Amino acid sequence: MIQGEAPVATDCQTIQEILTEHGGELERLDGAESQHLEVCPDCREAAAAERALRLIFARAIPPTDPVVEERVLAALRPVRIRRRIVAFLPVAASFLVALVGAVMVGGVPGSGILGLLPEFSTQGWMAFATSVSDWGTAVATGARAAATTLDPALLAGAGLVSIFGLVGVVVTALRWRRVSLWREDR
Amino acid sequence: MAVTGKTTQLADERLVELSLDGDEGAFGLLVRRYQRRLTAFLSQLVGDTELARELSQEAFVRAWSALERFDPKYRFSTWLFRIAHNLGIDQLRRRRLQTTPLYRTDSDGGEVEVVVPDLDKDPLGHLENRALALELRQVIDGLRPEYRELVLLRHFGGLSYQEIADFTEMPLGTVKNKLFRAHSVLRKALTDFL
């Protein structure tokens, strides 16, 4: 409701909507709206009521509960472990693809490798390291032999599978690293 | 991430990025930033402070689990509140299925549901002015559902009008109008306390 002869740029509802939105803060009103307020007791009353209402709601919100934050962060830990395991699956799958490709290119190398898996001794680990080294040599030798005997298309396909798998290992490992690097502070 | 004045001012979206990079401190800041308002909002929604704490925790865990699917073109706040809101609504539905309301006969012979107040669970139980708490509880519960939701999001969730518009998928003008009307009801009902 407007009293007096002040210029009215806007109506009461518009003013009161603004006051409602800003908790009765008069600073939010522009020149014309402030002029309106000066001559409109209803809007002034609404502004005061909005300020009081804002205080009531501010008091109605319970204080911060530090227990909730602790509980949330504690609850995230098992989820993080699960997520890390799930994120590792593509790495393992890519590695498998790369291995299948390598095997297709070079045949199954180092047939005795499984038999040389480390026993609980230094000698066992040394034998394992040697066999891994032999395995690399065998792959290279096998690849050279395969190149002369296998269908070139098959060989190329196997090579692509292997490369695809290796790229997959790199990409998924980077993603996995991102997931696994969950630090409290850095 | 060490919490400093600077880091606490980082935008939600930046904190989400840091969280995705494995920074627990960043997600901790998001939790700290929203847990009070989220719990207050859920308390009013489900009418039980302890349950609201549990739902709030669940909402954060779900948000964290789905963080990679969060679309940064939306606001983190509205996304988080939507998760919490859905959890709250599910809880209300489940509770309705599990409980049988008690009724008493009023003076006109009609049936009125008996509400047994539990002060320990009352989300407004911390208010020293019990008369105000009671009046506020009644007026909020008595609001039309479409107004009530907006009032809870605004005053307990602390969302801006734009965030509420995004959350409810209503035009901003409609949100303004509805909240204006809701406030008219609130002001009238709470006259003695204003």
C-alpha cells in the first residue's frame, strides 16, 4: 500500500518478494524500491518481519556436529578400498590382453617358468628373475621365428592385440593410480 | 590437502576435482561445508535428528561413490541435496509401510492421528524457546507440501533461489512467488515471535 506522493517504480508484492529473498535486508533494494519502502508501512513491516524470521530460522538450524564429519570420512574408507579393487580390474584385463597378444606373436615361451616360481629362498627368487629374463629373450626369439612361419595377417593381428593391451595397461593404470592415491594431506 | 583460509574458500567444483584426484581433505571440506545444512534439511524432512545424521552420512558416501559421474555443468549443492532428498523420501515411504498410525476421537467425533512427540528426536529440540519450537514445527508441518519443500530447502538447506530452481526444476520466478506466499503464511503464524 502506498501513501503520499512519492514516485512508485514498483509494487508491494515485487518489493516484498525481494525482501523475502534477502531476509529483509534493505541494502538489496535499489533507489526506486528504497523510495517505495519509505512511503509504504506495509513493506516496512514486511521487511522487519523478514529480518525476524531470518533470525528464527538461523537459530532453528542445529550447530555443526563434528561427529557426522568423522563418521562420513570413516565410512568412506571401505568404499575407497572397494573402488580401488574395482578400478584395478581393467588394468588386469588389459595386461591379460597384452599377454595374449604376446603369446600369439611369440608362442608360449619359457615353458619351465611356472615350475620355477619362487620358493621361499633367495635361490628361488634368483631363479625366477633369471627365468623372467629368459622369458623376454624367448619372446623375442619366438617372435622372430613366428615372423617366418606365421601368416603375416595373423601376426599383424596378434601384434595389434598386444599393442592394444599395452596401451590399455598404461591408460587403466593411470586411472587406477588416480583412484588409489587418496591422501589425507599433500 | 591442508585446510587453510584459502582452501576453505575454494569453489565446490574445484573441491570435487581435487577429490577426484584423490584428495581426502578436499572431500572433507565439502562434507564440512554441507553437513550442517544437509542434516538440518533431512531432520525436518524425516522429523528425526538421529535418522537425519545417518541419512546425511549415507548421502555423502553415495555422493563420493558417484563423484566420477557428477556432471560439473550442474551445481554440486543441488546434486548432493537431490541424493539426500531421495534418501529421505525413501525413508519416509518405508516408515509409512512399517508403522500403523494411532487415532483418537476428537470432540466432533472425527478421528485425529495421535502424534507422540519425542523430544530427543525433535529436530527443533535444541531451541531453548519451546513455545517457538512448537509453533515453528506446527506451521512448517502445516504448510502446503509444495511450499514446505521450498522452505526446507531455503531455510534449513541454505540453498539460494537459483539452486532451489535447479533442484525443483521450477522457473526461478515460480520459486520466488511460492516462497513469497510461504513466507506470508509463516509471518502470519509466527506473529507473536516476530
